[in-house]
Amino acid sequence: MPHTSKPKVATCSLAGCFGCHMSLLDIDARILQLAEIVEFDRSPINDYKEFQGHCRVGLIEGGCCNEENVHVLRDFRKHCDVLVSVGECAIMGGIPAMRNTIDLKECLDEAYLNGPSVYNPGGRVPDDPEIPLLLNKVYCAHEVVKIDYHLPGCPPSADTIWEALVALLSDNPVSLPYELVKYD
């Protein structure tokens, strides 16, 4: 892999819907500008599953609902100078956190054993060792590691992500105008 002097950016989707990554892609032609000024490290954008080095900025979409999410988030904190939670799932748990009001066993019973559309003649809840262990609840990113910035929205707009990234990569304060963080 050739050495680059460009700052590195890493992204990941934990317990979310991938909508925040779609917003990142919605920066349209500016993606070419972004490619000129950064190198993507661990990210679904380039399909790198492991960090290739240290990163200036990490963008986290989604909260933590299983042990693998916690491991990935801690790995991002270790490898990124600045960590940004992007979207409501990372900031507040979003739709996945709706299960937080229900006991985990009850959720699993409904999903795999007793739900109205369940067909499970073996009567087993999946328990393969390859499946990450579910946590007792969905945790927001900042409940697991230190998060430096939050970009609200479901998802945040492409302009919000662009403005924040440009500021962070230019070592300027992230100062988003009201128009980019208001939701009517």
C-alpha cells in the first residue's frame, strides 16, 4: 500500500440503518474533492475491515447492541484522533433502542419463538458462537467511549457531514449554522 500524506478518515455502521453513510455519499460531486484531500481507511466505502493506520477522523453511525459493536467502537476510539457520532442512532440509540424498554429474553422470545409470524419448528433462539452476543440494551456511542462531536439528524444532511468534515480536516472549530441542524 503506497504511503500518503493525506489525513485518513475511517467510517463504520454499528446498530443503524446505513442512512448516515448514504448521506455521506450524497455530498455528490464533492466526493471527488474529498478524495483529493483524504484517504479512507477502515470503511465500507473501500471495504477495509481493519485499520491500516492511525486516522485523523472517525465517523460512527449507530449505537451498540452487541459485543462486536462495542469492540469496533473501542477500536475506532483507539485509532482516531477525533471521533464523531453521526445520526440519532449513534447519539441517542435511535430505532434500535426501542428494545431498551423490554427485557432481552422477552424480545428474543417474541422474535424467534412466540411472534405471530414466527415459524420455528425447532423452538430454538439462535445461539451459534459466530453470532455476536447481544447486550442487555442498546447503548449510545458516548456511553461506551469518549465522543468528540455529535452530528444530529436521521440522517444528518450531506451538507452537515461535509461542513463538519471540512472543519475537522482543516483544524478549524466545527461550527454548524442553524440551517444545518434544525429539523422541522
